[in-house]
Amino acid sequence: MPPVKLTIPGEYWDSYIYAGRLYLFERGGSLRTVDWDRLIRETGVPEHLRLAMMCAFVRSDYLYRPATQEIMHDSEVRAVIKAKLEELALRELDISLGALERHTIGVQDNPFPYPHSDVEIYSAQMYVGTSTGVYRSTCHKKSGYPVSSRPAREWDVPAFGLAANYGSMAIAGGSEGLFELDLGLGYDTGMPEDKPLSTRPCRDCGWTFVSIFASSDHAGYWARFSKGREDAYESDAPRSFQRVETARQVFGGDGYSWGIQEKLYQVRDGAIVVLRYTPWAASEAERVKRLGTIRFQSWKGDVVSGGAATFGAVVELDKALVIIPSRGEPVTLRCEPVNWRVLPRSRHYENHLHVVREDHLEIHSFNQDYEVDQEAKLAGTAFWDSGRGKAAPLW
């Protein structure tokens, strides 16, 4: 199933979507907040494609959540939805400047240092990583500026990558190392404040359940935590720091590496090596297992960065952005993007890939994953059904 693409005109540095609002960091120095739900309703798609439009851009949970499972188990219903998504993918979906203005909640001076390196929104707070530290502002405000114009500086170490979970912010601090910042939400982070998890360099980071994987220019490392004893996972226990493992120890070789949830990736010798992490498994041999490899063409250049979401894995190379979906052929975008992001923690936008180009933003929606066995797939993180405490088997 091909992805659905939506184009928004403008010169942007970055984008982020959270709780029905699209935040556009404009290169001219402004921060634009857009009512995303209303903007999508005005795209003018025919009546018979409106449900597909909602699934693609507003409510990806319609395809995954337990409330819709009984309906989606019907093969005829799945066939109808698939046909609608495939038809929608054939359309050119372009947002006009007029529509963007009509559904803009507010435009304000960007309150954060520019240019930033990363953005994360967690518990209605916007965190921005910059060369001078991490700044926080309240967002999703209903009066005044949509994002507070007086950000607080929460961290004074340069921040190249941010990832929030368990009441903490993992911070990739470049040459300073990997840090974890307690966000003051009442969680036991398992680490003292202001001390790095590792002093090894890193420029990005991601949560693998309660642990944190740090990416560096040539390899990376893994800050391992457990819940309960190391040999007995306890879901209600606080996190406990165990050790740091190098990418070579984890993968058996070196190469740009990253991790999100249960998947660990390493690019090596023209291929992506994929491991599955199961922290509650009885033994270490069962906790980290090799799933397989994914090959890509050498003309696309060296690896710049990587990411993952439910729909698949994303690799930025010198000459292209490559998406390896959980089902189907890889998608190659021949570009050097200004910025790009996926939203692996999102409840409604986990199928989004945002790609900022020189004069527009592209939002690619990948929707093939709802047909994929979540336990068996090679690329992409499994959709996690917290009610059942395991990856949802879907169909």
C-alpha cells in the first residue's frame, strides 16, 4: 500500500504535532500553531474518502485500538478501508496558503533559541534542545500565545537529541555524553540528577522500554535499566540502572546504531541489522535476539541518522531518505531534508513521517501496518496494546 502525502507550503525549520495542533517553526523566526483537525477537514476530499483521510492524518488509532478491533477483524471491512487508503494515496493533497491562514490559531515570535536541534512535547510541555541547553514552555494554551513566550531553561548542556518517557528526558549531549533529566512528574527515574549515564559522545537517543539507546557518528551504546532484579522483570518496580554496553557488544560489530522500543538497528556493510529486545524474557540470550537484515542500495550514500515508528524504519543517508515499511518495498525520497521526524510515542499520529523541504512540509502517512503481524515484523516497532500487556497480534 503506497503512503498518502500531504503538502503544506512555507519555509520551515521543523514541525511537531501534538493533541490536535501542528507546530510549525518558520525559518523567518516565527512559531505558527495550526488547528490540525480543522485543517484536515477542509482538504476537500470526496465524502467516500473522509474516513481514509481521518485514519491517515488525524486518528491512526482507528486502525489499531482495541475499541475498533472487532470491526477491523472483518475481512470485508479491512478490504474497503484498504481500497479507500489506496485511492487516497493517488490524490495530490495540497494545503493552500489561505487554508493554512484560516486555521492558524496563532503566530508568535519563536520563544526558543534558533536554530534548535530537536523538539519533544511531553505532558503538554514543549521541550526544545539547543546548543545552549534544553528549554521548556507550556503549550496547548487556550488564551494568549499558544506556546508560552517565557521558556525556562531546564538544562545547560548542549542538547542534540531529546526523547521523553517515564517522567524523564533523555538528552544526547554530544561530546558531553548521555544524560537523563527528571521532569518532576513523580516518577522514580533510577538515576541521580546532573550525572551522565555515560560520558561517551552521542548525538541522538531513543527509549527501548525502560532503557535508553544512544547513537553516535559511527556506532553508539546502550544504557541498560531493569525493573526489579536484572534476572526477574517486575512491571510495577522502579527503574534500576544496570550498565552501559557498546554497540559492538550488542550487535557484534560497529556501524551507526539506534533503538526504539523493542527494535535495535545497526547499519553495516550495506545492510540494516535488526535485533529484537524483550526485557522481561527469562535470560539475556532471550532478551536480545537477531531478527534479520534489510539491504539498501549503495548509491544513497553514508548514514546520517535513523529512526523508527510502528509503520517501519527510517534511514537518512547523504543523498536520500529511505523508509523501510513493515510491509512492502522501501520508499526512497531523493532529497537532503532540512529536517524530518517520526512520532513513535504518539497515540494518533504514529503513522506520520514529517519531511521539511526548502519551500514546503511533506507529511507522509504510512497505513499498511494495520495488516501486519506485530510480533513477526522486521521493520518498525510493534503496536503495543497496554491493556493486554503485549504486542497486539492484529491480523
